[in-house]
Amino acid sequence: MRRRRIRWRWRVIEFNNIGELASPVAIAGFEGWNDAGEAASGVVNHLGIAWQATPIGAIDPEDYYDFQVNRPVVEIDKGHTKRLIWPTTRISLARAQSVEPLDPVHGSGSSVPPTGLSRDVVLVHGIEPNMRWRAFSSELVHALEGLGVELVILLGALLADSPHTRPVPVTVGSSSAKLAADIAVGSVGRVEYKGPTGIIGVLQHSCTGAGIPAVSLWAQVPHYVAQPPSPKATLALLRGVEDILDAPLPLAEQDSEVAEYVRTLEEAKDAMELPEASGDAIAREFERYFRRQGRSGGSMGSGGS
């Protein structure tokens, strides 16, 4: 019997008309196993909206995603199919200085507002791939190398036995002990873990192999309020990124969401202490909060991939 030889296509993410970047740093978050409460992907969503980041590229999903697990999304308006959105990992760019738009998304003649930072930011928002993680990581890291990225900040969130009444714990892991020591100050501790990992762990390993410094930040989301969004955990990760970049990030909207979120949790706790309280009553309090969030359209954890 003849063996059939299978050849995988080597894919390269193409970036057009970007020009030279200013000391770029990449911030990446992936939906899925690494994203409790959608806190990590919420950071990338929030920064992309606040900075009006420009889409510059995407990974071809054909070799990496199972479309029966992560299905494409279709948009139909008044019976007319407007577009089909495939699940994948997308890359966008936020400039340190105001520039003319890279594509027509921002309108003719308008300029993209600057981030206020001293360096450009590459935002990576993806879905954890279903297969071929090594090829996926190689393709993405190769793209970041091509953009001249000098530091990769990988964001993750996990369920933990942490109370919602306390600040969300954030831990850091890095590609070198020195880098971890420089970052692990104040409220940020070092990761101590041995066990299964997600795409964040694989990407950090790939970045290290490529010689790109990489840092991972992990927020611990209270397991009893795991339903997304988790604005308090998102805010904790944003502040961790601030510490790494040593620069302010846009946080105002997240602060207001956290205040509303904590108020809802406190109401649920008060209800739990009443004699007539039940698990159903507490669940209804949470559901009421999430319904309000849905009506306001302010959920930062909503998928945009």
C-alpha cells in the first residue's frame, strides 16, 4: 500500500504599508481555557476600542481551528447576508503618535489618535486554536519578529479561591528569572505552577526560543462569579500591564464597570445573609447585573474575533 504524503502549507501573515514601528510591544489575549471571566480578552478589547487600533493582519484559520467547535458567525440584516466572520487570531496596531489611517476603517482624511505612550502597541486578540499549536505559535511569533516587537505581554485569567471583596491577585511569569524579578513587585507575585497549560504557556515558550522577551500576567477570578464579564479582573490585568510598561493606560470605563460589579456582588452577599435567601435568589442577583450590562452594550469581554 502506498503511503500518502501530507504536506502542511507554511503560512505567513502579511502586513502592508505599516512602515517602521517605534519600539513596539505586543499585548495578547486569547478566548478559551486561558480566559476565565473573559478578563484577558477583555483587556485587548478595551485597549483596541480606547485607542481605535487599526486591524493589520490575521492568521488564516483553516489549519488551526475546528469550525464545529468554534463556528463562524454570520450577520444577516433584513434577509440580506452582510458578512461571514471566521474564528481566528487577529492583529491590530495602536500608534504612539497620531498618523494617517492605514486603511479606510477610520475614514478618509482623519488621523488615528495616539496612545499617549512612547512606543507603538501591537494588539493580538485570538481564540485558543483547536489543533497544531506548534505551527500556530511559530507563525504568530514569526509575525511579531517581522514587526520588530521587543516585548510580548501575554494575558491570562484562571478560576481561584479568591474572594470578590479583595483586590484580584495577579501573578507574573516570564522568559527569564531577572525579568520576573523586575516585574514581581508590589501587588504582583510570581507564578508557581506545574501542570497543563494553554496557548499562553506555549506562546511564551516559543517567544523565548525566538529570543523575544515575554511576560505572562495571570488574574485569579473568584470561582463563584466566573460568568463573564469580570471587569474587576480585567482592571487588575490592565494595572499589571501599566506596571510593566511604566505608563498610564485608559482605565476610566473599567473603573465605573468595577464599581457597578462590586455593588451587585455586595447585594448578593446581603441577600445570602437573610433568612429567606437561597441559591436561586443569589443567582438572580447576578443575572440582573449581566442583563443590565447587555442592555448597555458595555461588556468588554464580548468576542470580536
